[in-house]
Amino acid sequence: MSSLQKSVGGFKASLQKASSNDRPSPSPVPSQVSNTGASKNDLKRKRLDPTDIVYSQPLNTGTGTDIGSRIHYALEHLKKEQVSKKADDVLGFLSLLDAAEMYKRKITDILKGHQKVLYDPIANTYTYRAFKDISSEEGLLKYLQNQPTAQGLKVFDLRDGWAGAEEAINKLEREGKILTVRNKKDNHPRMVWLDDPSLKFTVDPEFQDIWKQIKVPDAAAVATALQKEKLVPASKIHMQKKVIKAPEKKKKKARQGGKVTNKHMQGILKDYSHLSKDKEAKRP
């Protein structure tokens, strides 16, 4: 019996050994290499090289590249300087000294014919033309004196090409040579007219005393005097509102039986006008 148990035990042991040998061996796990740096770089958008960017407009160099822009900057330069400039000075300000001769000639030709530029062919200079060529106190007084009418000038126009216009206007006003109208907000002069100092005179003190002795009546006395003369003060006049009447609607007239024109059918048609509602209402 013991030998049988030993053989059974040996058989079970051999089965367990065989089952353990038949199990598949685990596959080797590959080592994971850190690719975090590469993945982040791949996710990020590639930045463009600044040198590869194509701009639709030129960079702001201060004087532009279009010929119209260069003329504008040249006019502003002449207006600011308030002095005559030679062609090389203007072209140097525009950074065009090394430009093609044809392009430089085109710039100067436009400036010569511009209405805001005064060109001197002898000295070959360009000067910003002020409004009505007024750039001094004498020029302002001369223009106002030679005017056929007493029309005033706008100070805004005088500032165009005359940097010291406002200071000169204030001085001439203190001297009694011009009349000005000023803005209420900032007290700057707005309009200018010619003033004639010869028309100013001093009233004798005797007449001044007579004028001061005249007593001005009170407002109540003036109103009483007006009422005595049957004059209504302007403060008591009330404007009568005009009442616009709506147009009356015209009543529609009831149709009345007209004359029979179909004479050839008089024997067939019958007159039922006596049965109308209007005639029945009129019956007693």
C-alpha cells in the first residue's frame, strides 16, 4: 500500500513539473526611452524667421517712399523752418541725395510749381508761402489797408506759414492798430480787422459830466409811460398759436333715381325708387 502511495505521489509531482514547463515565458519589456523633449518640440509651432517675413508696406522711415508722401514731408519741413532752403537741403532732409537724377528732378519740379512754395530762380531756394504772403506785422497791416472792403481775416489762416502770428496780433491790438474777436473758451484771437487810430478821440470832461448827470428812468416808470401811450411792452406780447382746423369730411350724398335713358326699354323696366329707405323715412 505504501508503494502505491509513493507511485501516486511521484506521478503528481511529474505532472506539476510538466505543467510548469509548459507555461509561456513572459516576453521581455522593451526599455522606454524618454522622448518628452522631442514630443514637445513637435507640438510647438515652428516660429517663422523674421528675415523671411514679407511686409505689404515699407517701413516707416520718416519721409515715406511715394513721391506724394515726400512732397508732403518737404512742405512740412519748409513750413516748420520758416526760412529759404536750397534744393540739396530739401533732398537731404528727404534722404534723396543718392537717388537717381531723374527722380530728384521730378521732386524739385513739383516743388517749383506748388502753390504753397515760393521759388527763387536766382538763388535756387524754396520758401513756404504764407497765407496771402503775410508773415510779419507790416505785411498784415499792409494787406488790411489795401483791402477794398473791411473784411476780416481768420487767425487760423494767418498761422499757416507764420509761426509768430498770434504774438504779433496781440501786440498790434494793444497798440490800437487792429481789432480782434476772441474765443470765449481760451481767449485766443479768432478774427482780425483793421483799426484806424485816427478815428479815436477823447470826449471833453464837460460833456462827460453832462452825460453822467442824465438820470435813467426806472424800469417800472418806463413800463407806465408805455402803457399811457397804449404801447404794450415786448415782454407781455404773447404769440397767438394758430389752431389748424382739420378739414371737414364731406358727407356722401345718397344716390337718387336718375332719369331713364333707355327709352327703348321703358315698357320692360319698372321704377322702384319709391321703395328706397330715404323716401320711406320722409313719409309722415
